[in-house]
Amino acid sequence: MKENKLSKGIIGISMILVLGALPPMLDATIVNIAVNDLAKLFSTTFGVVQWVVTGYTLALGIAVPFSGWLIQKYDGKKIFMSALGLFMITSLLSGFAWDIQSLIAFRAMQGFASGLMIPTLTTMIVHVAGADNLGQLMSIVGIPIVFGPIVGPIIGGSILEYMTWRWLFFVNLPIGIIALILLQWKLPKFEAANIDAKMDWFGILMLALTSGMFIYGITKIKGSNDNISGILTIAIGGVSMMAYVIYAWRMKEKALIPLKLFKSKNFCAAFISLFLAGFATNGPMLLFPMFFQNVRGLDVITSALWLIPQGVGMLVTRSLVGKTTDKIGARFVVLPSIAITIIGTLPFVFFDMGTNQWYIWFILLLRGMGVGGVTIPLMSDSYVGLEKTQVAQASVSTRIIQNIGSAFGSAILATVVSSALKMKEATAANISAAYHAGFIISIIFIVIGIIPSLFITL
């Protein structure tokens, strides 16, 4: 009886944590469906409005190391509640945004808050569950992650259809308030593990500059033909990257991403693969709603419903991929998943307004199954062969690079499509061709991802 009560208490705490993390987990997919409407509302281009998504994802990645440092130094309960409070405040500010620049800025703040919450949630679940219950409770935590791609677009589409766009962000507030009350009431304290923990401020600054400057510079050159400022920005990114490498070489194990990690073949292969996978799998997530609305002429609700098959495919694969990886090795899960992802993306290079809808839905289902089998095995394989002291550093590194890859994907593909639309007359054929170009770029990156995947565990 005592064990049953304890089990129920642990599950209850986990569900409260999941409720608190629900808004940021759904927020990205809710906003993706609205990019087309936001571009029209703020009278701007796809290339500019995509920063509403890209800024969020990039800030999320940058926040990850802060989360690891904070939970060592301070009470985990206070960190999680503070991050949720910050997320709610920035959601409110996003809803009150007065132009596209303010919306992008507030969304980046939202992404930073989200980046603090999700790793903190995982760490607290591990503390609460213990080794015996971890698998069961992690499956509970994974519920919003699994259903986000299905439910998020439908919520976003419904808001745009029946309410003002500001409710895309205000919808987070009632859930957040309830979660904060329950967290304060039911969540125990999580004492700091190391109050003397140090933060690698210089490392974070250099990595943030590197990723941000590269993304901005490439989009500047391609999107506005502003070659001078674009090249200058990319040069700043290159200098920042070189500065980080020199710094990490000198600091050794104290660096945010120690260079010693790259001596592991598995980590190096997984690190590169996660970047490419983030680019090639998440970038098209931004294009699909736009393609459905601008090429197929669908309304926002119907566009959201058309995304369901992809989410279902991801759901089907996610339940199998962990066990399959343990049995046959990461390589034989990742490579077939990449192949399925390519098969599920390639037809979009040829789809147009006349393509049969059932064919599109089937291809999206197939693509979802492929995408669902890529990330988890790569994450798992990145730890193979590492020392125990390197596991935490590898965890931070893989989370950062995956989000940076996703931000690159969103920015570059949106810029390719936006540039193609600028160059030609806005006919149905030209609009279709612009999106086809974006899908071609994503396929190229996922094909390149085959190379590092050959070096992960058999």
C-alpha cells in the first residue's frame, strides 16, 4: 500500500511538471501554422517573419547551458517556476507586440525561457523517479512532445479562424497560472547539488555569436542581396568560432563544449548528424503550412488538419525506436529513417495545386515515420564511449546543436523560398517552384546526413 501511494505521488508530481511544460512544448507548433497570417498582418515577407520561429529556436538552444548551471546552483523548484513565469510574461508581451520587430524580440525571450524549462524538467523527473520508475515517468513527460505536432497546429489554426492572432500567445496564460499554483502547492524542493558551480560565460557568448551571425549573414545575402553586410556578418561568425576553438583548447574540461568530446567517433558523428537532422527535418515543418495555404489554397484550419498524418507517423515511430535501437544499434535505425524521410520529402518537389490529397497525406505519414526515427538514436549514441564526467557536457552539446540546426533550417529554407518569390511574377507555377526549391535544399542536407550516420554504432 505504501509503495502504491508513493507511486501515485510521484506520478502526480510528474503530471504537474508536464502541465507546466505544456505551453512551451506546444508553442512552436502553434505558431508555425500562423506564419502566413503574421506575414500578411505585419505587411512583411516570409524571409522576415520566419525569424518569429528561428529566433525562438535559436534562443532555446542558447538557454540550455544556463539551465544546467542554474539547477546545480539553485533550488530546482524555484528555477522551473521562475522560467515558467518568464515564459508567461514573454507570452503576454508577444501577444501585445506592435510590429514584427517587437514580436521577434519577445519570441526570442520566450524561446530562452523554454530552453530553461525543458532540461530542468528532465533533471527533476530523474530526481523524483529514481532508477526504477524512470522509464515509465519519462513516457509521461514525452506525451506533449509526441502530441505537439498533432495538436499544436490545430490549436493555432482554430485561434486564427475564430479569434485574434494575439491569442496564439495569450492561450499560454491560463495553463501557466494553473501550473504555477499547483507547482507551489505540490512540488517539493530540489536542493542545489553544487552551489559553487561556474558558468562558461565566454563560451556561451562565442557560440551564440557564431550561430546567430552565420544564420543572419546567410539570410542577408540570399534574402536581400545585401552582400557587404552579409559577408561582414558571416566573417564575425567565423571569428567567433575560431575564438571559441582557441578558448576551448586552452580551457580543456572547463569549456562549455570541450574539444576532447570530439575524440569520440560516436559523439562527433552524432553531433554533425544532429545539426543536419535539425536542418533537414525541422526546416520543412515551417514550409508545409505555407505550401498548403499558398499553393493549395487551403484555409488555416484545413492546413492544420493536413499536418496530422505527419504527427501520427512520428507518434507511431517514437513508440518503437528506443527498443529497436537497443536491439540492433543506432546506425540501422538512423539510416533507414533517413531514407524514409527522403522518400517522404522528395515528392513535395513535384507536388502542386492539382496533386491528389490522399497521396499528400500518405507521403506526410511516411515522412513523419522517418523523422521520428532519426533524433532519439542519435542522441543516445552520442554518449557511447564517453567517460562518466563527459556525459553532462555531451548532453548540453547535443541539445544546443540540434536547436541550432533547426534554427538554420527554418531560416535558410524560408529565405530560399522568399528569394525565389521575389525574383518571379506571383503566378501559381512560380509560387509552387519557390516551395519546390526549399524542399530540394532540405533533401540535400538530409542526404549529406547519411555520411556522418555511417560512423555511429552498429
